[in-house]
Amino acid sequence: MRGVLRSPLIFLTLMLSAVAGAATPAGKHQGFHDRAPDEARVERVLQSLSPREKVGQLLLAYPQVGKRTPVEVGGVLFVGRTLRKLDAAKERIRSSRERARIPPFFAVDIEGGGFNRLKGHPSLKDLPLAREMATLEDAEVEAWGVRVGEAMREVGLNMNLAPVFDVSPKGLMFRTGRAFSGDPEVVKRKATAFARGLAKAGVVSIGKHFPGYGDLDADSDYEQAVADWNEERVRLEAAAFRAADRYLGGVMLSNIVYAKLGPGPAILESALVSLAHENGWISVTDDVAIRTIAERLGVDREEVVRRAFLAGNDLILTTEPPDWSGGLDYFGILTKLARSDPKLAEHLDAAVRRVLRIKDRMGLLDGS
């Protein structure tokens, strides 16, 4: 498996840990919210990585193909139809786990209703929309979180890019039913209950869309969405996420432009990424492969990836396979950038360290 296995002992212990963790019943799993990272272990693993391997830990991307191809990304993303055949998905996850030196996140977004990548799982076919869950008691919402987490872990998934913490009295998130409510107190209770259920099932939750969509009606995947909020308003919207502090591993930043905090979308603005880091969370970008981001900024797509790194993000999400011959060389772009300046090498280490801390809290680094 090429030079990626530079430290056989660390690789073997991490692989055995990952396999054991995948086989642990959800109900007996110690949630990441109940344990602190082992800083010595995190540092030991970090120092064992090459620059390319460190960059890999920052990528949340499609499964890398090939039975013998090392899985170098820090997280494997399942979207679209990749979970329609559950047995095939389980095998893909098992294979990816075995080909990875550092156990990856296996991520999906399961919010509720039609926003459910595991709708083919029998226990989740009736999963309500977030807006429908808002009418339930907190304990019922938490039970749905547990059910989602258990179904995910049965398949091998360990990270949910959910729930939605947007406080939306109107606009896109209200129209689609993805927001629990326009009442911030309702959002805090219900989204926290869902995240708590996921955590109890052994799944790490990534809240979105930080710091909030609010009542914006534009869909930032297809058009520029601008919020003319001052810092006080931004922090007020972000308070919904902070209510679930203990149960969130991180937050996904939006592609919305918060004009008073910077000219670019949130994923490219260090002020907003730093705001996410205040709670010790990892920051996850929304999809950097969306071509309209580069078009709006008047830059090439490589520059979007560079700016996402420079802004301080810990996981750079792309729906473009990093080993696709017709796409961007994500490894090359970021490795070259990190090697160009000692300060950027330190910047890379800081981001990887945050990723490894979450992985350690999830038990993925046990034994190393």
C-alpha cells in the first residue's frame, strides 16, 4: 500500500481500533461527548504524518476508488445514490476503512423528511422533517436522533452533517421545512435534542449552516446569498448552535456572504471560521466544488480551495472525487501551499490537530 504505511505499528493499531469500533453495538458505545482527547496520542499521530497525509486529513470527499488504492482522505462523504444499496455501502465503508492509515470519518447528511440519505433503511423510512419534529416533545426528537445514529452505525457511518440550526421564520429553510422553527428557543431545544440522540448512538454531529441562514430566500448553491448582518446579529444567530455545544463535534459553514464580516462566503472568511472555533468545534466547509463560488469571486477553482484552507477550515468538503483525473488536484494544491511558508505548515498542523482530537474523542485513535 505504497509509502502511506510509513509507521506499521501505528497503522495496525489504528486499523484494529477502527474495525473494533465499527463492530461495537451502538447502545454500548461511549459517546464522544463523554470523553476528552488524549493530547499525547493526538500529537504522536500528528507527528507521524507526512505533509501529504496531513493534507488528506483535511479533505472530506467521495470514496477513493480501487481495491488497492490507499484511502488518504480524513473523511469519506456519502451523497446522492451512494447509499441506495445498503449492502454495497457497507462493503465500500469496510474496504475504505481497511485501506486507510488513519480511520476516516464516514459522513452523510440525514436531517429528516426528504433530506434523508438513508431513506432505504427500514427504521428511517418515516423520519419526519425538522419542522415536523419541532411539534414533538424533546424526548421524542432525541429518540429520532438515536434511531438515526443507530441506523448509521449499522451501515458503518459515524458522522452526520446535521441537524439544521438555522432560525428561519421565513425564506429557504422555512419553505423546505429543513429549519425546526423561526423561534430561536424552539430551534435550540429541538436541534440540541436531535444532536444529543446522535451522540448517544455514537455518531458525531456537525450542525449547519453556521452562523445561520436566517430568513434568506436565496439558495447559495445556485445563486449569491447575502446577509447584511452586523457582528451582533451574527452572534445572535450562532447562539442556537452554542446551545448544543456538548453534543456537536463541529459546524458546517454556509456559502452565504455576511457582507459586514467580509466579501466572500462564510467558508472563505477567517473571521467566521474563528467564530466557529471559539467553542472548540471543527469547522467544515460547505461544498467547495460548487462552480458558482469561483465565478462570483472572479477566481479560478484552485483559489477557492486555497482560500478555504487559509481561512482556517478543518474539513474541506468537496463533492468532486480528489483522485478524479479530470478534477482538481486537492492534495497537490494544499501540499504545495503548506510547504511554501513555515507559518502555513503550522497552520496545517493546527487544523489537523483539531481533526485528530475529534477522532480521538470518537475512539478512532484508540491503541495508537
